[in-house]
Amino acid sequence: MTRASLPPVAVIGAGFSGTMAALQLLSALPPERPVLLCERAGIFGRGLAYGTGNPAHLLNVRTANMSAFPDRPGDFESWLGHLGPEDMEGIRSTPAGTFASRGLYGRYLTELLSKAVTGSAAGRLRLLPDAVTDLEPHGGAFRLRTEGGQSFAVAGAVLAMGNLAAAPARSRHSLDPWDADHFGRLHPHAPVLILGTGLTMLDAVASLRAHGFEGAILALSRRGLLPNAHAPAAPWPTPNLTPAEFASLPRLLARIRAEVARANAQGIGWHGVIDALRPLTDTIWRSLPPPERRRFLRHLRPFWDVHRHRTAPPAAETIRAELARGALTVRAGRLLDVADESAQAVVTLRLRGAAAPERLGVQAMIDATGFGHLGQSRDPLVRRLLERGLVRPEPFGLGLDAGPDYRARGTGPARPLWLLGPLLRGVLWECTAVPDIRNEAAELAGLIATDLERAVAA
């Protein structure tokens, strides 16, 4: 094979993970190697997270840390600085930092891709608006097939499809929190149930109000925890954890609490302590024995999430106002049953502290519980890869298994198939936020370039 005929590397998924993988591969690969960026939705760069047009849907990370490139930390803030006054509604300055709307961030990513397609990488970056349904082993690589009947020989593939879809809807009155167009058809006063009380719930409430819904909202989760808000916080040094703390969840928790107490004694809030743990989080996750990781997932994860994944202060203030006027109620409990009627769903709830289950009629249910379990995935590509043994679940079923080089692990011989982003959850704990994904994308692109160069030389 000559360099003039090198097959492309496919990147499957064009949200943030896939966009960053494609852009970094363009830099790392030789100019004779194209990149094929595939997106089932046909909209490149935005994904679910950044496709919203609601300016109240704010990023959960400060603009100062939202650059797409690890070596150009001010890139996003510089882009924001060139916007006109008509976009200022989507930029909110607070004492805790500046936060931009997710819609603006989607525009930023789209412009980065547009520059790559029309600029120096013109002809190398190919956009494929079609769903990838199969990666058939072909020689030492793959033949990629799409829902639309297209077929491509590819040198390797990066799975960057974002979060797996949640479990199938339990009611015909269920609404997708990411498809808010249906919210405008709701009766303005009949109650709505939101399953989940995390960051997606905050966005769902904002979407409901933006579409004219004025009625009562009940948000339900197992523990009824709300995300904390970002706050001004002085930096705290990264703790020097002992081997015993890396290996024991109780010891680790005790150390974190001790660090928070020390910080408080110096007038520094817990936010700085949690942020200081970020460089260690993946090492901690890998170091904990499997039984300890299982205990974390079962008992502590919700508490970690509401402290680690904080929301922008304006979003938190909106929720506080909703709670104060009684328009939003947040409860801890479980959904036991759903019975559909013509105009409503009758849900049976077991609320914490209640003597008996409670039945409630709601006009709609919005599932804001987040990503689905791997075993619930109906994605045809994921199912086929699992059936062929090209991939396998990681031990906790949160995502797919991979090695330290991001290469997917299956039951058969290793192939040029890599993972990036939320599909790595369970292998890398920090794999869902922009600051982590951008670094991992750059590292992955370098590893892929080295692997493929060796294959060509052989």
C-alpha cells in the first residue's frame, strides 16, 4: 500500500468527543491519511449537549476552562470576545466565574469543524451524515457500513458516540429532555414528573418554563439530591494520598473529610478540595479494588456527583426560586409503577419516609436520569461489536472495556478500534467533561498515529 492510497481513520460520533478526536487526528496523522467523521444526526459538532438554543442552558464549567485545545487554553474565551451584542444573553458573569450557554459552545465547535473542512485540512476531513451500523473485520482493519447502504474500507475506528441512550420509555406520555419541542404542547397547568434531580433536571425545568409551562413540577430521585453550584474558591493543594487511602474507600473518605476540615479552618470552602482531587481521580478509581468501586457506585456516587459536577450559579438560582415559590418539588423516592391513561400517566411512587405508596396523575414524564446501562443499549453498532467479540463491557457495565492506550478490549485479538469520551466510563472515571476529553483526544490521536505508522512500515 502506498501512502497516496492510505485508507481513512473513522471517527463515529460528532459531538464533542468525536469532534476533538477528528481535529486532533488531522494534526497527528500524515497528510496522506484522511479522517472520516460520522454522525447519525447529521449535525456535526453539537451533539445532544450543545444543540440547545435556550440561553438559560448554561455550561457547567467556567469559560476559562472550556477551550477545545489543551495547548490553547484561551481559545474559547477569545472566540466569545468576538461575538456581537445579540449573543450577550448567553454569557453570564458571576462571582464564581463566567459561564456561557451550551448553544454558544455548539457554535464554537461547529466553526472549528468548518475551518478544518474548508481550510488547510480541506479534502482530508470528510463528513459522513449517516448512522454507522457495522464495523466488519476486513484484513487487519474494518469495512464500515452505514444505515444508508454506504461502505468504506477504514484503517481503524474511534468510537466516540457519547452517552448511551437511557432505558426505553416507560410510558407513552414520556418526553425526551433533549427534544424540548414537545414541551410547548403540554397543558400549561397539569403537573409534570421529572425522573432525576441532577443537571439534566435543571435544564428540563428551564426548557419547560421557556415553552410556557406554568404548572407544578415534581422531580424524583433515589436520594433527592440537587447539584451544588460553583462558588468562588481559593485553590487547595492536591493531597498526597497514601497507598492505604488509594486502596480503601473508608480511608479515602476520611482523608477527604479531613482535607475539607483543614480547608475550612483556613477559610477555604470544600469546592477547592474537590477540585484539587481532579488530577488524582482516575488513579483513585483504578487503584480501588473492585469491591470498593462497587461500594462507591452503590452508596457514594450520587454524593460525589453533586459536589464534583456543579452547576452554574444562575441555573442554581433559578431552581432555588422555583422551590421557594412551590412550583418545583424535589423528593427522594422510587417510581414503582406507571399506568397509562388517555390523557395522563398514573404513577405509583414510594417516597422516602412515607407510610405507603402514593399515586399521582401527571400529563408527562421526563426522564432526566442520564446515560443508560450498557446492557440496555439498542444501538445496532454496539450490539454487533459485542456479538463479534470486538468489544466487551467493563466490569461494572457503565461502558466498554479498554486498555491504557484507549484500545477497545474484546474477547478476540486486538484490532485498531479505540474509545473516547463517555463510553470509557468505568475505565476512566473522568471521561465526560470537556477539560478531560480534550486532553484524552490529543493523547489518543498521537497513539493512533504511531500505531498506524508502524502498520504501514510493516
